Amino acid sequence: MKKLITLLLLPVAFSLAKDKPRLKLPPELKQQADAIHQQVKAGELTHEQAKDKLKQLLEDNKPDKKKPAKDKPEVDKPKPGDKKKPRPELSDELKQKVAELKQKRQALAAAHKELRDQLKDVSKEDREELIKQFKEANKEQHEAIKQQAKQIKQEIRESVETGDKRTSDI
């Protein structure tokens, strides 16, 4: 019965073993792992006990990632008690401009969604023609959005940002 189960499980074990890369242990750890393996073969340990011992061996000899490398300087990191500086608020005028830009983008996105819905049930030639018409019809709107976004970014950088710190793109 054990042989039958072993024969049935071997292909599964080999397929799983291929997916996992094996760790290359240093020689002293390899010797300890081999000793545990020999104890299992001799019947002194069960497979579960051997697994636990190997896990413990690997945990005990795991390189400590918290310690910085000796050749790399330690970076000044904020301490746990430090708080971030509050982000400066935009003026009401800038908030209004950003809201207008967002509305224009949403309108263009709605037009784009409408175009996608139209393209679902047409032939290839008609698709190309519809896309061409859409690009021509919305070219000015797209350029206006692009220019307005650049202008708003510049205003925000002038009024809010200092130094080399920048907010994310709008």
C-alpha cells in the first residue's frame, strides 16, 4: 500500500519540486541538514520532527535583514515618533481650476466611452473612420485640457511647493 501511494505521489512531488528553487546551503548547514536526514532514514525522527528541526535550523541561520550592510552607509530615516508635515492647502481659485479640469476630463472620457460603444458593432473600415472622426472632433478639447493641466501644475508649483519637493501630477 505504501509503495502504491509513493508511486502515485512521485509525479506530483517532482512537478512541485521543479517550481521551487532549492536553497544552496553553506557547507556547515548542509552537514547539519544531512545529519537530520540520516536520523529520519534510521527511524530516529519522524518526517514532521525533521521538518520542524530543518525550519528551526534555517530560521536560526537566516541572515538578518534589519542590520545594515557594513559597506553601505545608513540612511537617515524618520523616527517612529516623527510626524509628516501637513500638506499645504490649495487656494480656492486653484481648487476651482482643478475641479474645472476634472470636469473637462470626465466629459472627454464620456465621449471616449460612447465611441467604444459605437465601435462594438461596426466593420473594420467603419471603425477606422469613426476613430478618425473622433480624433478630429476632440483634438482641440484634448489640447485645451493638456494646456490647462500644464498651467495648473505650474501655478501649484509656484504657490505651494518649495525646494525640490513636488506633488504628484494632476
